[in-house]
Amino acid sequence: MGFDLHIKITPELPRPNAEAENFMKFLNKTKQIAHMKGNHSNDAIQDMLMGTCNKVICLKCIVKVHNGHYFIDEEEFADKKRKLKDAKKKIQKNISKLTSEKETRNSREDTENHKQKHLKQNILEQTKKLHRVVDQYSDNLVQDVDRHCRILKHDEDSKIDKKIKKTHAKIRLWKGSSHPEILCSSSRTLIN
């Protein structure tokens, strides 16, 4: 693979160069162990590079299923990506629709609240008017009762006054009369 040629130079960056040198030593040892076991060196290097899945991935691992890794092809990925985009558009459309419905509902609710407030004000005004009408009617009834009571009292007072006058007249007549039959009839009249 071209790893046998080794030129010694002074490193510009000693630490990264040391890491590279250590990696190359490890790679060469892997190659030697594969030869001793009778395995192909490329397979051994591939296994070594893919051992933890956090290292560099070789071309074979990308193209094939290797060590239990699962890969999908570009068409399948594109199809899934398209489905996700479609689902995202649908969700955004639903969100937009729900937002519009919410705004419409809020607008209707505001209108209904205004109507309700106006209706309450009308009810309170009508209640006040009814109270005034009932109070006026009640005052009129009280005045009518007072008037009728005065009239009845006046009529009864007039009747009593007439009876008193008649009684006084009879008493005068009785005092001025000397006939006993007049007295008896007068006393019966007085009693009645």
C-alpha cells in the first residue's frame, strides 16, 4: 500500500506527527498479524478501522452493510425526506388553519361579549323603568286608598253629625214637650 517507504524529516508539528507515526506503526502491525494468520491484509485493516464506529469509515462500509451497521440508499433517504417535508407542510397547514379558527372564534366571542354587555345594560335600564312604574303605581294606589278613606270618614262623620243633630233636635223637642207619649216615642227614637 505504499507504507514501506519511510523518509526521516524534522517535524513542523511534533505532536500531530507523533500521532500519525503511532497510527502508521499500529497499521503496519495489523498488516503483519493478518499475514501471519493467513488473512487478507485489507480485510484486517478494514476491521481495525471500523472496530468502534467512531473512527474513519472505509468505502466498503459506506457501500455495503458491515459489522451490523444499517445503511439506506439515496432513493429511500430522499423518499423519507420528501415524506417528512410533506408531513411538515401538512402540520404547518393545520397550525395555520387552527390559528385562523382561533382568531375567528375570538372575534365571534368579542362580538358576543359586546352583545351580552349591551343586553345586560338594556335589562338594567328596563328594570329601573319598571321600578319607577311600579313605584308610581304604588303611590297612586296609596293616594286612592287615602282619598277613599277620607271620603268614607267624611261620609260617616256627616251621617254621625246628622244623627247628632237629629238627636239634639229631639232632645230639645222632648224638653219642651209635656206629653208622656211624645217622651216614649222620642226615647225610642233616641235609642234607635
